[in-house]
Amino acid sequence: MPRGKKEPGNQIAGGYPPPPAQVAVYADVIGPAKTVDLLLAFGGAEMAIPKSPSKNSMLAHVIGIENARKLSENAHRLPKRVPLAKKWLTQSLAMQGLPVAQIARTLRTSDVSVRKWLKA
């Protein structure tokens, strides 16, 4: 297949691109849309997931209390540091309909990088 072309069946629920390995566990547990929210809020930082998440926690505010509980049940599968996954986030935000400039501002990167990641 020529470089830059996507195979039609190479997507997950909701049309999201397949997540990279470091993000796959999050997407499996809470779904790709909430994974995007989680990565945007916590990406790049260490995050200790409580055994019993509070409805008032920042995690619950970002992904919902039920999804926070799901992550808590799967905490042993999660990396200590939440990944940045900028390429996957770029592709996911574009799939949601965000324009290149807005994606670049959201991810604090250049529009050149966003275009490069969208071609990949």
C-alpha cells in the first residue's frame, strides 16, 4: 500500500484510528473518545489512580466516575505516566472534525507537525 494511504478497515469504534500500544489499554477500558479527554488532561504526567475514585476527583470530572472506576479496576495494566501520544491525538481530533490550526493549539505543537501526523 502506498505510503500515506489508510486501509478502509483500519479504525476502531466511532471511526477513531487504532491506538498505539501505550494508549491501547486506555482505549480498551474507557473507549477512544474518553481516552482523548484523558490524554489531553493528564498526558505527560505521572498519575496514581485511586483504588476508590471520588466523584469529586479531577479524573472523574474529566472522564466520568464510571470510567474512573473502570480505570481503577485496571490500574495494574496502566503505565505510571500517562502517554502524550500526539500523533494518535492529532488523528483522533481530526476525526472529530477539528481544523489543523485548532489541533495544533490544543496539542501545543506546530501546524507543520499536525499535517505531518495526519499524512502518516
